[in-house]
Amino acid sequence: MKIEISRRRFLQGSVALSVVGGTSLGLTSVFAESEEHGSDMVTTKTGTGPATEVATLCEMCVNKCAALARVENGVITKLNPNPMFPKSRNMLCPRGNAGIQSVYDPDRLKYPMIRIGEKGEGKFKRVSWDEAYEAILNGTDKFPGMAKILDEEKDNRSSFLFCAGEGMAEHTFKTFFSAFGSSNWLNHSSLCLQTVTSGYGVTIGAYALADLENAEYVIMAGANRAEAIVTPDTMDIFKRTKGRGAKMICIDPRFTNTAAKADKWLAINPGTDLAFVLALTYVILSEEIYDKAYVAENFNGFEEYKNSVLSNKYTPEWAEKITTIKAKDIYEIAREFMAHAPKAVYYPGRRSTFSNNDFQLRRAMAIFQALSGGIDTKGGLIFGKKLKLGEHEGLEPIYARAESRAIEKVKGEKGQSGYEDCAIVAGGGSWISWRNRYIEDKMPYKVRGMFIYKHNPMMNMPNIQKTAQMMKKMELVVAIDTMPTDTVMYADVVLPECTYLERTDPVKTFEGAEPAIAQRNKVIEPMFETKPVIDIMRGLTQKISKTLFGITKKYDEDVRDELALLESDPLSEDNNATTAVKKTLEQREAEVYAEFDMTKPFEQTQEEINEHIVKAIYGEGAVKALEEHGVFYPNMDRFFKQISANEHQYYPEKEKSYRVGNGKVKTESKKVECNLQAMAEKGIDPMPVWRDEYNFSVPDSKFRLLTGRHAQFTQSGTANNTVLLDLMSENYIWINRKVATEKGIEFGDLVEVSSSIGKTRLKAYPTEKIGPKMVFFIHGFGEESEALTWAYKNGGNDNAVIEDAIEPVYGASSMHETNVEIRKV
Amino acid sequence: MANYAMALDYKNCINCKACEVACKEENGVLKGADKHRIWVGANEVKGEWPNLDIVSATFVPSQCQHCEEAPCQDVCPTNATYYNEHGVVLVNAEMCILCSYCMNACPYDARYVDDRTATVDKCTFCSDTRLARGETTTACQNTCPTKVRTFGDLDDPNSEISELLRTREHFTLKSHLGTKPKLYYLT
């Protein structure tokens, strides 16, 4: 086996450095060794000698595709697709293939570190794990510890914010959050798919899946499946387009790779998809070509919605003026859709909130789909089946002093809280609302500390200057990550997690027509001093749990009462002592402490927990299958077979779960909810309607900024991956060719993009694939962390210019509401 | 003895470039955008926004065509470029003198310089990695999300590729040059 020079040197370097142990190294050596940079030989040829193969799940994006890692002499030399997982259908995308680089990235976090410079300066000292935990508990001369903060805040556990990115171990970190007892939790939802999941959730009871393997007609609007890869959707649809079984209509302001694969592409004004859907709905209602039998049985509020759409005259001619899509195309699409129904899909999409009307757009899409009868049926939207898993016990103690979520109180009542700029606060919260209120001192109590897991607030939300303000204001920031991200630079304590290929994660069940359970198995031992998050939580809780309980004892009335009762117990209740087993005071206090013992959920290893929750339901065979194949579902040994070099059978056709509820939706009423009066009470339109402020308008000399995803990059998470950077070295701004010519901008020219909140610079890509009133570039580039050799200041950062527009229902960030100016520099 | 070739259902290609990364990781191809054994050619859409001709926007995955009459093999002064027993065009690194005649002769621009071995390198159909281990697919075929590629033996009438070429219309690139390429594009 040949190992390329740099990887071998890198590995040898790791051994040498771990021997150095706890000695304090200089600033630069905490990150990558300088000689590890500059070499671009970072691929490894696979050998023909002995190798082992470990079944794992990819974590280069959110899809969790199944992979088989080839290991030779302890080095991962290749990641191959694992054919056994129905969701990922024997494929790995470019990022999945480049996952090896995340393990061998010389910039990755290697050791626990504590801040020695100014906040945000990125100056750290390498410490031992125990020293890091100690710093979290008791602080240093640079920052206060958790014990001091909680003591000063009189055990208000909510004085700490917890935030996490999406991932299989997010649950493990959330278990820590629950045990800690804070009510301040923020995750990616409000920067991601909050409005689409909730829009479908309140309308048809769930965010449904699209059966693109069998749909005959697909409207792909505002979803770019060729570039924003979702499995199995991407694989299923693109084998069937171009006259091969599925007609696909692509609606997008840009001519994307998805558009290139479509039968028809229609450019639309950004943020006006709702008008398009309302007009489609108008056609099928006025021409009475909707599925009347399905509607009669499965709709609530149909007549009101019908009256609204018809009386508001949402005609295709009306929509043409708003969207720029020709009325005749809208008539044709509506009629064709219904002709193919129920094997027709208005694709739900899976993306960030783009415009302020996104929630209403999703509602209108869900209702339109339901009007076709294409719900819970083959070729339409499906709910599928989900295989049950056992449970792992968490810990959710109640702290009397913990305040409810730090959001403005409505009517001044405890527990009755909300943000004034959004109607509903979902479980994941509203990141931007929370952040803005925090820096504006509008919090109902002090939040002074922050735990961040696999999350990059500095890169992931609009208006980076405000996020930087928030990070600086936090007195204790603990970041758990694999890479020295822009956010990690603001941390006081950095806890290095191992990469996904170095850990076993919580086993997970995947619903669908072909449901399965899958498990990420550890491929190699964690390198350097990194650890899986469950081990980090174990070590941290062992360090802090007793001390924090001491603070609770001091301030928590309920706990004090309980302990006082115990103390008085042997005396006052002496007449019962004959029956009760005598317990010492310590034993009794230990019983109370048990409710608050944060170490409990982390006692077992992840492997033990997985075994426990799988074995309880499916037996030992399933545990073995998950370890060996990474995948399990009942009858897998009989059902799974290879049909050809490129095709596999997961379930025989008659065993697939296309229809699980006889066409019923999953709302509480089992009806499609057209008219939500409860929303009206919160000031939200109870039915999707068009409002003038939704119209697309951009002042002269400005452009609407569009952002989006890419097949070769996952947000900022892959920005330092050298193999992916080979495919696209930086992001480019799409500018309409005529506009570029007028401005004298040519391909590769440096362009400054500016908005009311800031500016960024990147290179130009003049193209006919975008209209004259808009510009586009992909998200995730232009990082500011100097510890990221390849990502540092590479390309432009969209969040330096996107304004913090807040969607009114869930407080999600509206990513496409910003107008920018561009100039050649 | 086999006669290896590849069929490409190129209309499936979404230009994600999974094949390029799989090839680099499998075969230890040098990093660098100009160092690649396989690639996806993208034809920029024709027309003026918003009147664009969808059909003109195509993605064409490609690599060494393993020509039966390979110009690169023909011009090689040291016989470093040779056919193996399965009809795969390979390079002997020991014999290559970096004269780059092959690079100029190849009508498909399929050859590049590997600076480590000082060889004009190329696609091997994974002969020295996957096939040498007894595997039956190339890295690019195996990883492809939309399953563009089918690799196989033209001399085996029962192989999937033989079946595809019997039942599907197909074309080869620059066939007028008489190179007899063995990458078949299915229409």
C-alpha cells in the first residue's frame, strides 16, 4: 500500500505531538504544523493487500448516506457506497467521497484549548481534558466559570444558552442540555427548514416524502435537487427525466443543473412562488378538475379556501404579472398535473426560508397537492413507515430557579412568552430574534454562558457583525467542534470532537416506503486527543455535576424543602421508623441528588446504548446486522438483493409502504386543514392569500441577492476540504451577462457586494442563467478564521451582506429579502 | 481475457462530480484541479435569459476512451503506453520519458502529468486497484448517484454492457478519427 508522503508525515506528526502531551505549545502549533501545509498530496491510492471494511454513515451533509470505509494499516484509504441502505441506494456524492479529508485535515482541532488572548482573537493554550473541564467549571483569569455564573444568577439554569447543528449526536448534546436544566435551546431550524416542515405539519400533519420513483409529473419549484442533493430523491428523479417516465417542470429564478435536466424551466421572480401556486389552485378549482371524492372526505375548510381563491381572482393572468410566468404555462401545468394525479408531485422541498411568505407558500403547496388526491399514495406524497426503536433514559430534573425561555414575556405571565416579531416559537427557537434581543439588552434575565455543539453561528446566520457582538458579550463560551471555525475563534474553552469516522453515533430509524434502521459505526480510533461527544459529556458532567448540585441546594426552594424534610424525618416521623428501612442522612441526600445527577445519561458507551435500544425490539440479530452492515430492517436477509451492477432490491414491490393510512393525512382531525383560525388569533393569515408587500420589487441600480446550496459543498462545513476545492476553488457571483457587460465586469473580475449591513468580495461569473434584477452566490465561503488554511478569506460570505429579515410566523431568517449593490473593484 | 469497455447513460448525469472525487481517492490521483483522470464536461446553456434552450445544456462525463486504435499508444517512442491483456490502455511509469507526445496525440485530452512519478498518467479503469482485488466495477461507476456508468466485458455476450449496447442506441466521441473508442454514450 502506498500512503502519500503528506498523509504519512501527518500521521507521524500526530504520534510525535501526542507524545509531547500536556506541555504548553506555542500558538501556531495548537493548530496545524506549518510544514503540513502547502503540500497538496492528500489522496491515498488503495492497495491490494489486507484491508478491513467498516459500515458507517456519512456526515458530510444531513442526508446520512450509508458508506463502507476501507481501512489499510489503520488508515482510511477509501469511502465506498454501502449498497444495503434503501435511503442512499448505493451512492456517495462528491462530499461523501471527500469525507476522508475531514479526518486527515491538518487544520482539524486536536487538543482541548482555553483562551489566552482577547475574545475572538483566536489565541489559545493547549490544555488537558481535565484542565479544560476545570476551566469550564471554575474559569480562568480571562473568563468566569460556570459555578460563579450560576451562583451569581442564583441557580437560574437558563442563564446558559445551548445551541447545536443538525447531526446524529445532536441528541446526545441535547440530553446534556436537558440535564443541565436550561430552557434556552436554539438549533438550525430557524435558519433552515422551519417554515417548510411547519407549513406541511399544520396542513397535512407531517412533512411528507415525495415518491419520485413512481411520480409521473413533478413540479420542482424552488428546489434544486441536482445540486442540493437529497437522498433518495436526487437518485430517483434524474434517472427518469428527459422523456423517461417522469415529466419535470422546474420553476426557479436561476437556470440550475436541475433546470438543465427538466422538460420545462420557467424563470420566476424571487419570492413569488405563492402567487404561482394560488393560480394553479385557481385553475383546478374553477375548472373543477380537482379530486372531488378525496376533498369531500378529507378536507376541513375547503369551501372557505375555494371562495377565497376564486373571489380574490388568483387567475393565471393575475399571477403572470407577479411571477413573470406566462398564464398559458400556468393553465397547462395545472391541467397536466391533474391529468397525472395522483401520480403527480408538487415537490415540498427542503431548504431555508427564502421569503417572508414562505409559511403561506408551503401551506398553499400542501393544499394544492391534497386537492389532487396525491397524498399517502404511490407516485404522490407519502408518509411511509417508520421502524420503532427502544428508548434510552435521559434526565430531566426540574430546577425551581430556572426561568422559562429568554424571550419577551407576553402579558407579563410566566410561561406565556413569545417574540414580538413572530407568532409562534417552535422547539428550535428563532435564532435571529434571540440574538438581536440579546445584544439589545431586551432579555428578561441575564444569559451569560453558551454551549455550542457542531454549530457555526458566526457563519450560519445573516448579519455576522451582530453575531460577533453576541459572541463577545457571552462571558463563557464553550465550543465542541472538529474544526477551528469562525465560531470556535470566539470560544473560551474549545473541546475537540473526533470526526464522524472516529465514533459510533446514536442508532437512527429512517422512515419511507422502504424503512430501515441505520448506524454509524466507528471506523478508526479517534486521532490526537479528540473524543466523541458522549465521552466529552461524560467527562464534563463528572467534573461539574456535584458542584452544580451544591449551588442548587443553596438556592432551590424545592430542593431545600426536600432536604429539610429528610433531615427532620427521623425525628418527627419516628413512629413510622419501625417499618421503614433506616437510612443515613447521606443516603437520603444521595437520593435527592440522583434526580440531579447529570452523569447518569452518559454512564454507558454509545455502543452499549445502541445495543440496548435495538435488542429490546429486534433481538441480537439486528444488533449484529447494524455492526456488520450498518443497516437493518425486518426480513432484510430475504428481501435485499442485487439485481444488476447498478440496481438493488430493498423490499419486494408488494412489501413497500407507499400507503399507510388509507389516504388520510396526519393532522389531529385527520383532515387537510385549509383554514386555521388559531393562526388568525395570532395575526397570521388563516388561509394562504397574496399580499401586495410580497411583490418582487428592487430599486434601480440594486439587485436582489439570492443564495443557495451546491453539490460539492455543504455550507461552511466543507469550506476547508482540499479535494472539494479542486472541483470549485471558491464561490463566484452570478451576474446577468448584459448587466455585467454594462458594468464592464468580466469573468473572474473581483466584485464588491454591499448591503445596508455590510459587504463582501468575490469573483464574477457573468451568465445568461440569471435575470437582470438579481445576483446569486453559494453560501459557506469567505471564512475569517485564520486557522482554516484553505477556507480563510476564500470567496465571499453571504451572511456578511444578508440583512436580518425575520419571517413573521416562526421567526425564521428570510434569506432572499436583501437588495445589494455591486461594483467592480 | 476480457475486453473492457464502459457505457454511459449520460442523460442521468447531474454534474455532481462524485466520480471525479471517487477516482482521486481510489487511485491516489494528485490533488489539483488540473490533475484528473476523469471529468464532467458541461455545455453552457445557449440563448438569452429567460429564453434558454434546455436541450443545449448537457453534462458529458468522460475519461480515457481506451481506444482500440489509441493515438497515444501509437506515438509513444518508448512503448511506455501499452495495452494490457484486457484491452485497457495503461502506462509504464518506468519507461515514460515525459516527452508528452501522447498528450498532444490524444484527441480526448485524457492525459495529464503526475509530478511524483514523472509520468503522463491516465485512467486505468481501476486496473491496479479495484480490478486487481477482484472487484467488478470501477470507482466512478460504483459511487455515481444516478448510475450513469456500466463497466464490463464486451467479449462476454451475457455482460450487462453487451446487453445495453445491443438494446440501446449509442454513439462514441470523435468516431470519425478512427480511434475506435470504448466509451459508449447511450442515447
